Amino acid sequence: MKIVFFGTKPYDRVWFEPLSKEYGMEVEFVESKCAEKSIILAKGADAICVFVNDKITASMIDKLYEMGVKGILLRCAGFNNVDVKAAKDKLVILRVPSYSPEAVAEYALTMLLTVNRKTHRAYTRTRDFNMSIQGLLGTNIQGKCVGVVGTGKIGQAMIKLLKGFSVEILAYDPYPNEKLDVTYVSLEELMKKSDIITLHCPLTEDTKYLINKDTISLMKDNVYLINTSRGALIESNALIEGLLNKKFAGVGLDVYEEEAGVFFEDRSDDIITDENLARLTTFPNVLITSHMGFFTSEALEAIARCTMENAAELEKNGPYTNEVK
């Protein structure tokens, strides 16, 4: 079986190269993203493997089907970047539903602590021997009310971590998990009562722009907002307006709605034309990182192993453990 990997980086090869030999599969690594112009590189392959910012459209699926490709392997949990409906009866789509929930939850907590206590700004100051602490005032997490949006595996891992801070935890999820020791409330109530809001839900038609002008207006003043899920959960224009109105004490973004072509790339010598992203980087209380919440050695190994298991199932024509329908 031959698999063409799109949008690969050096760290992708670390696990996929040895595992491909273990599973007896031929792999080809392509640096370019999977797009209309590059899809031809999949000719002769049985499957392609893509990442979060590889957008697979209906026309690309038709081309893959015509080339005899059997399936799309997602080396991620989300599948909002693939036209799933267009793939019906043509290609099998397999994902990695859970690789390391703890990795993402720990990173979300890291972002919260960083943007709150401003350690990133303190680090920059002290390198220049500016030892003033003026402007670096934070707040205690203990005793605050934290709203967790989405209580899947990552949300649950975040809840476990938050328990150690002696906080009140409110949760919102269309499918509540009654086994969790949290108080489920409506999204409106969560927005109104939370001192800290952290997003751990997938991007769907229902969750797109979950954070918008209306929901931001419900939030407390000086609220903290953390997003390590998908960028389009937050409407950028509304977020910028809220920041200008001093609604937020701090915002941590590991994802951004128009991150494709920027995140995971070195664009330090380029002029960034995305005005919203450029504007967000100017706020001193906004911390932006490039979609690296998953980036631990344990998570990369789990992603690679699950992806190759999915490939093995595809080779045998099922049954499929992690199929997206």
C-alpha cells in the first residue's frame, strides 16, 4: 500500500518512517500542502495523509476518486477541513480521534497561566535587564469560576487539571457527561458567570463563531479567554472589538480562523496581509502561538501509530474503527 503524506515537516518523519516499515507500507512525503494544484501528486497512491490546514474540497475528492485513491487519512482529530458529504461512496475518511488529550489540556493551562502572570513579557524584559514589574500584575486562579466549553476527552483532561486550583467549574456541552463532577449550564449562563473561559469543542456548523459580538457582550469584564481547539470558534472582528473595549484581561490563542498558510510556516521575512492577525499581535494582553498544543513526543507517537492502524484497516477494506461519516 502506498501513502502520500502532504504538508509534512521534519518531525512527521520521525515516527512515520519507521512505522511505515513496520507495517510494510510505502510512504512518500510531500512538503507542499494538499491543494487543487498539488493533488496530482497523489497519482498512484492508495491513500493520502493530510493535516489540519489541508483543505480537501469536493472537486479534489472527485480527482482522488478518479485516480483510484481509496481513502483520506487525517493525522488529526478534527475533520472540518474535509468535504465529508462529497466523499460519501467514493473515499473512506479515517481520523485520529484521540492522541493525547493531556497534551492539549496542559498547553491550554499553560497559556492561561502565561497570559495571566505575563511571564512571556517578563522574560523579554529581563533579557534587557529591565527588572521593573510595573504592568505585569496578574490575578489568582484559585477561587475563580472557570467555564469549560466542550467536555470531550480534552475538556475532561482540562477539568482534571483545573480541580487542582480549587476553582468552581461550569461546563457546556450539547451532550453532557453526567459522570463528570462539574455543573452543566447553558452557554449563556457560562458566558455570564465565568472569570475564565476555555474552548475545547470541535468546529462544526453549530459551533462556528461560538464566540461572537453577542456572546462577548454577555461575558464579565476582565474575563480570560483561551482557545486551543479551532480558530473559527472565535469571530476575529468581534474579538478585536472586545479587546479595544477592554473587555478581556487576557486572551490565549493557539489557533486562528485564517491560520492556513501562516501557522506551521516561517513567515518572518514576509509582509503579513491578514489585517486581523496583524492587529491581534499588537495587543499586550494577547498571546498567540502557532497551533502547537498537540506538540509533544507522546502525542506525535500516538498520532503516527493510530494513523498507520487506520491505513492497515483501509488496506483490508475495513472494518473501520475511526471512520468519519
